[in-house]
Amino acid sequence: MRNLLYLFFIISFPSFAITVNDSSAKAQLMKAKKQYENQINRCHLLESRELTPIKDSWLKSLPSERKQIVLQELNEKALERCVMTREKDFTYQLMDYTAKTGDKLFLNSWLILKSAMYNDSNDVLLTDNEQKNFKRLSAMPKYYYPFRTYLNRYCLS
């Protein structure tokens, strides 16, 4: 907890930051950013993966529109899971860079981007039963990694 408070103190008051070689810190940050971007690209490539026909009785029982919404949400969760580790690494490097250099530009841009991505108006409301089944499906290998959400009649029926 003390380290976290110290980090926020450094970010808030850059004049107290430890002087380091800015180019080295920036190079580390750019390396983490590149790894994160590469992971995003790999995860998006997985989205071309076609689903086999849906055999889950609960998912099959849903109306087509609701089924498509659930599948889109499953894919979003899979994408998030796919990039999570690299995103955490990048965020850590970003905070480390900011603490070392006092340069808050990258951190501020990242925070604005992340806050724009978490828009509550896009949340899908799931019933308790749907949440339970959603959690169960999201742990299955078929839905664990990103997949193509545009489904043909064969998959939806």
C-alpha cells in the first residue's frame, strides 16, 4: 500500500521523481506498448475462428437476437481475457515510466482512452440465470478464445 501511495505521489508531483535516463525508460515503455499491440493483433486474428454448430441446450433455447447478443458478449470477454496480461504489463510500464520521468502525457492519454472504453450504456443486462450460464459458457474451450460473432443460420439454429 505504501508503494502505491508513493507512486501516486510521484505521478502527482513530478518534481519529486527520481532522475533517470529518459530515453531508456521511454524505450522500455515503447517495447511494452509494442508487445501489447502485437497481442491485440493476435487476438483479433482469432476472431476469424468459426464456431461449430451450437450444441449447448441453454444457448440453443434463446431467441436468435438474444443468442447473438450473448455470443457477442462471450467474444468480448474472450478478447479481454486474451489481451489482459499484456495490458497489465503495459500499464505497469506506463506507471513506472511516469514515476521515473515525471512525464504524465502518456499516462493521461491512456487513462482517457481506458475511461472512454468503459461506457456503461453498452452493458447488456443479464438475468441471474443468464449470468450463471454466461459464466459457464465463458469457461468452455469453445468460447474461451475470440471467435467470429457473425454466425450463419447453421450455427444459430
